[in-house]
Amino acid sequence: MKLLPIALLLTLSASPLFAQHAHEHGVARLGLVQSGSEVGVEWSGPLDTVVGFEHAPSTAAEKQALADAIERLRNPVTVVSMPPAAGCQLMSANVAMPFQAEDAEGEHEHEHEHEDEQEKGEGADAMHGEHADLIVTYDFTCQHPEALKVVQVTAFDSFERLQRVEAAVLTDTRQGAARLTRENTAWTLPTP
């Protein structure tokens, strides 16, 4: 099961759809790889699309927004809904998001780094020029992977800033790509 996320990253990162990716607010990427009964899903995009900012959280509201997003993203239904006929069971979920686990020492070191940047004249302007992305992976075991015909993209309901999803699929018997929008959230996978 652990090889599937690696295969997903290697395969989809080489895809022309994802190779042209630029950091674009309101746009996420969704990849699905299936091998036998194992299915891996990866969802990634700008942090701004999920929480409304891309800098280290500085207020209690921003810290809470980040914590809430991490908790919500651990549940795959926040991003996708697999067809019930496929009998998919979540085996693991991983949320990789910047700023999610800074300890007190890390925050203290970051403050000193920021002070050093300001002394060099880089300060806040350098921070505003940076982009922050998140990556979420879900690993499933599906009793009937052949029933993976339509995947509902629920991320549009979860994140109001999301406008478009660029999706790619690679299975034992098919591959393809799709562009999903708020008006078109049902991802019909290509037939073998």
C-alpha cells in the first residue's frame, strides 16, 4: 500500500496536465491511481484556497482556521466521495500543510529569522511573495474497483474559494484527465 502514493506522485507529476501547473488561487489538482484493489487519491493546491491566507498564522482566528482545515481534510469526504458500489475503505490519510506543527522553539526561531530578514530589507515584502501549497493523500482498499466509474468531487462544497479542479486518473486499464468546476462536480472516469 505504501508504494501507491509514490507511484501517484511520479506518474501524475509527469502528466502534461500537472506539468503545466502554476500556483493559481482557486485551482486545485486531483489525482487518482488504482492498482488492483488499492486506490490512492492526491489533492493539492494553494493554501489560500482552503483557509484564505498563505502566511504563517498570526492571529487566533488564523490558527484556528488552519487547525480546522487539517482536521476536516483528514476525512476524504471533504474532497471526494467514492461510489458506494466500489466498497472503498479508507486505510490512511495524510495532510501535509505548511505551518501545521510549529512548536514554541520553532516559532521563536522563526521570529529571529524574520527579524534578520527585516534588518536586510527583505521583511514583510519577501513573505508576501511566497506561496504555500498543501498536499492531501488518501489510500483506500476497494472491494470492487471496477465500480469506480464516477467520483464525486465534494471539495467545492467544502471550500468556497475553490473554483476549478484539474483531475488526472491512472488505473490498471485506463487513464485520462478532466476539468471540474462548481457546475460539474461529478468526475466520470474514462472507460477501459
